[in-house]
Amino acid sequence: MDFNEANLLKYSHKLYELAEESALTNKIDPSLYAKYDVKRGLRESSGKGVLCGLTEISDVTSWEEKDGVRKEIPGILSYQGYNVKDLINNCVKENRFGFEETVYLLLFGKLPTKQEFTEFNEMLAEFRVLPRNFVRDIIMKQPGKDIMNMLSRCVLNLYSYDPDPDNISTSNVLRQCIQLIAQFPMLASYSYRAYRYYNTNDGSLIIHKPVPEYSTAQNILHLLRKDSSFTDLEAKVLDISLILHADHGGGNNSTFTTHVVSSSGTDTYSSIAASLGSLKGPKHGGANIKVMQMFQNIKENVPDWSRASITDYINKILNKEVFDRTGLIYGMGHAVYTISDPRAEVLKLYAGKLAIEKGREDEFALYETVADVASQLIREQKKLSKPVCTNVDFYSGFVYSMLNLPTDLYTPIFAISRIAGWSAHRMEELINGNRIIRPSYRCVKDSAEYIPMDERQ
């Protein structure tokens, strides 16, 4: 038993009592939020986000206004003004990988020429090399049980290897961001390998070096698989997933964290580590894992996968009778999108193609049935006039499972993609912010007279 476990046993009862007391003393009357018009979660009562900044990096659109009338439209995600579907479609048409082009676009606000694209890929390939002995000293000697926490620790440790870590000039921050974008696949993959070796019965410790000629998606599959083999479709589908997750406006939780922390003037490593901490949460980057758990539960309890059986079981989930008893259908609905989430539309298309290659067409059909049934039942139960669409998390976990990616890496792969957006937003905040972000909290605690210790009861 180590020191922390001993303390936990010694103080467990007292800590429970203190926690109960803390819960009582810190409870705020819910009616006060309405009284003071508090925008909880920085959202209006209608669900619309509070406008607290401007950005050119990406936009999330689900409605248009004509003649003063607001109309819901299929969702649109754009990077630097370019529709993400157009970016993906052109990459598919030209039979090439597109995540690196997306990174360039997010960082520099324009599509690269062939020469610029070649030079940028060469820079990424060189920056993928980690500092000497970093893998041995930081990753292998200190394995953890959570890959996101290991990734955060690696980022903070890289601060010590940087010759100019606190310099927040545009050129230095750009250099740091490109290095981290290039290194994230190695940090996540090696952390996972160390975790598997020390915490499971997997006796193999395989560390592949990145291949300079490979794309980010190809390198991820190469690094994670013992034989380094993968099909072209597998790599292309993973590349598309990386493109779709690269950014999602300035208001999503982890990107807003990037803006808030960057506005303080802190270093790049601290900023990215903070964003990783946000993304780790199950309400943000970890949501696709909940979708996978939900589908596993459905498979175990609905053996025939007929529409009638699925409908009955989805009703039970909504009524908090089964699964995790929250009443939530994970992967359904979105804070912004109503008619459709463009990321889910694209992933559904390629999930279908990958399902054919993997012989999992029946499972893909199950996802389609659940999506259709859940959308209808949620609308009926909540008496909604607007449609309820699938979001990107509904299909991303299924795609990753078909790629044989371990569940422990679902959120880290999200981070490998989203660091592109975080980096672009950090640059934008440092260039345009000039003020620390500091919203207001109203104190609703009554004043109290100080009581000498001997007089307290």
C-alpha cells in the first residue's frame, strides 16, 4: 500500500463528512440564476451562446435569416470561410490526404500552393522528432492509466526542452504550435504503448518511429499497429475524421479554454495542457465513448435488432429504465445543429464504406435504425417542433472501432486533430486579444461577523 492509499483509508470517513458539509454550504438557490439573469454555461435561455468574441478561423452555422425571419438550415462547418465538405470532397477527388492542408488553412488563413504544401509537410516531418531520450525518460519511466493525462504531462514536460519557452512572439508561438501539432501522434501513441505494457497483460512494447513520407493519419496507424500495416481506405477515413475534428468555432469548451488561458499571456505549453484538460471531459471530447458504451448495451439486450425491438429499448433508455439511467441517447442532438451536423453526415458516408470493407454492414444498419428511431422518440417525448439530428460523436466511435483503434485513444485522437484549431485560436487571441478574459460572477453570500475560535460551536 502506498502513501496515498494509506491516507485514503485513514481519512475516508472524515473526508466524506467534509464533502457532505461542503455540498450543503456551497449550494446556491437555483432561483437566483433567473433573478440575476445569469447566462449559465454562457448560453441564453434559448440555448444560443453568449457572444463574447470574434474569430475568422471557423464558423458553425445552422440557420439563416431573410427579411427578418430566421430559418433552420442543414448545418455548415467552415474553416477560414471554406466549407469543410468542399475541403474533403476535393481531397477525395484528388486521391490525397487533407488534414495537413487543413492545418495550414487554419493557421495561415489560406489554402497552400503546391510548393507551400510540400514545404509545410517537410517541416511537420522534421518537427515530429521528439527530444533525445524524451520517450525513455518522460513516457516510459512514468506510465499512467489515462492517456489524456499522460498527453498533458508530456506537453508540460516539453516546456523544459524548449530553448525559449515563455516567448509569446508570433514567430515563436507559431514554431511551438507546429512542433506540438507534429508531435501529438507520437506522444499519444507512445503513451498508449507504455500504458499497455505496464498496466495490462500485453507483454509487447513496440515503439515505431514516424515515417517522414506518411501523412498524420498514416503515421497514427503505423505507430499503433504492431505490423504497421493498414489499407488506403483505413488511412483516408481516419484522415477525414481528423479534418472534421480540427476545429469547431471559438466557443466550444476546449477552444474557449485556449482563448481564456492565452489571454493571460502564459506560455504555449500551459495553454495547450489546459485545453487538453477540457477536452478530456465526457461532456466534450469523451462523448463518443459513451455512444460506444450505449451501443454495446443495446447489442447485449436487443438480440434481433428489429425496428420494433430497437424502438422498445430506446424508449426504455429515454425513460431511465436501462443503460446508465440518465435518459440520454448519446450522439443525438447538438447545441447548435438542428437539421443536420455536417460532420456526422460525412462520417456516416465513410463509415458505410468502411463497414463494407470490414464486413460490418449489419452493425452499420443498426446505427441507422437507432438514429432514425431515437430522433423520432426524442421529439415526441420532449414535444419538440425542430428535428433532432445525430452529432459527430454518433459515428466517430464506430469508425474508430472499425479501424481497430483502442477506446483509450478515442479522445487523444480527437486531441491530435483539435490541436490544429487550438493553435490557430491561440495565435488569434495573442494577436487580437490584448485584454485578459475576465467575466463577472455575482456573489450571493450574506455578510458574516467574524467569530473568535473559542466562541465557535
